[in-house]
Amino acid sequence: MEISMSDPYVSRTDRSAAIISRREPVVYGEGQYAQALSATQLADYQRDGFIVLEDLFDAQEADALLNEIRSMSSDPAVTRRDEAIREPGSDAVRSIFRVHELNARIAGLARDPRLLHVARQILGSEVYIHQSRANMKPGFKGKEFYWHSDFETWHVEDGMPAMRALSCSVLLTDNNECNGPLMLIPGSQSQFISCQGQTPDENFKESLRKQEYGVPDAISLQLLAENGGIRTVTGKAGSVVFFDCNTMHGSTGNISPWPRANVFMVYNSMENTLNPPKYGLAPRPDYIAARERIEMLEPLEAAALST
């Protein structure tokens, strides 16, 4: 395996695990590129690596989006596609990728100024969708998402050069303490966890169902959690969580009767497009990591869900 000496974020080699200080800013250009978040909100994002905006969408908008996701999850024309990922050991749909291209309403959501301007402000540039997906956790059988940094995977398996991307999770159902809500480690965005274990070919076929490579070691996770704590994100449908690409996060399984559904949009800077994956890995499909279809997003003139 050839390891680049110029790569500050080496991971998944025969080396031991390590904690590496972040080199890039969390908020680019001091947040002056666009106007969406207040100075206090930007400072919170800078410190914690995430921010929760409650009730950004009203109940009617959230319901309309949820109906679209439910329809897609039960449509054989969608569920037969490679973009539809099922739960381990179950036929239940776990995720649907590329939803901003498969569904017109979610295409509008990606360009909604309430989301897009936050991404532009934090990343200090124009942006495109690196990845989109709907995540479902059915009641009683929704499985966990183990602790991970998205950037670690995107850097190794997709060739994302720098930490200049963010995720935004739009809550389509109420997320409560019982139905497997998102958990984040505040401050973890400032440290890159180099993981052990060399990545097998076509790892995505298993990792989207259950991640085994790019998983942080227990000691590093404990250090991060003892330093920053763990924050559970609960909120009503229509709330939105923005979090940095390197913020450590995960979620527990859902053994409650209440399903959980969110739409994820991953905004990447137009100045941070993908290089070849590390270590000679083949690129993942474009529906997981946009490489061929890159389009700078223009904000809609009106709220995307008003029609």
C-alpha cells in the first residue's frame, strides 16, 4: 500500500490508530460569504461542530417531505434500485441515496435558501451536493449507525481533499430520546481520528448497511467523549441539524414503536471537489459520492416547499 507523505489525514493503513489535529478552519472566511446565521450561531458551530435550528420548516412542509419519502420507500421502482439500502437481516429500507435527483420536491429542498445559505456561509464558497439520502429507522427494527466521522470515509474512499463540507439533517418526524436520535460529540470536529484496518474493494456494499472500516478505536472515542461530552439531538419535525464533516456522530437502534425519518444533504465546497480515492481504491458509485454530476446550486427565489 502506497501512503502519501503529504496527506495530513492518513487512515486505514497498517499504522496504529492516532488522533491528528485538524488543519482547516471550521467556518471559512469568518462566515462573511453569505448571511444566514448570526454571529452567536456561527460561534456555536465553530465551538461544537454543529448547530440545531428548531422549526426551520413548518409542520406542513415536513409532512409533505415525509410523504415523499414514504412513497419512495414503498415504490418498487425505487426500492429495486441500487440507491435503496436495506437494514441488515431485514427487507426494511434503511436509506435511499441520491434523493435530490430521484424526487423533485427534495431537489427543491437542496436549493432552499434556508439550507443553502447556511452551507455557503459556513463553507465560504459556492457549493454542490456531494451526497443526499433519506435515512429511515422503522419502529422496533431500525438498526444503529455506529460512531464515525464522515470525512474519514469521504477522504479515504472518495478522495475528498479537505474538511470543507457539512451535512444538514432535516427532521421529518419528531426525534425523541427513544427512537434512535442523532448523537454528536461537541468539539470533535477539531480532531481527526486515524482508523485501523485496510479497506476492502467495494466496501460500500456492506458499509452502508453496517460499517466495519473507518470505525474509530474505543480509546480515541473515550478521549473525545470525556473532553466534549455527548449531545443527543431531539426535536420536532421541521428542525434541522447542521454538522461539520469531521464531527464524530452516531445513533442507537430504534426499539421504540415510533419511526424516525430524516433527509440528509451533504454540501461540499466547489473548491473541494473529489480527487481519486486513496490506496488505489475504485471510486464509489456517483449516487454515493458525486464525481461526474457536479452542479453549483442556485438558491430558489421562494421557499422550495411553498408550491
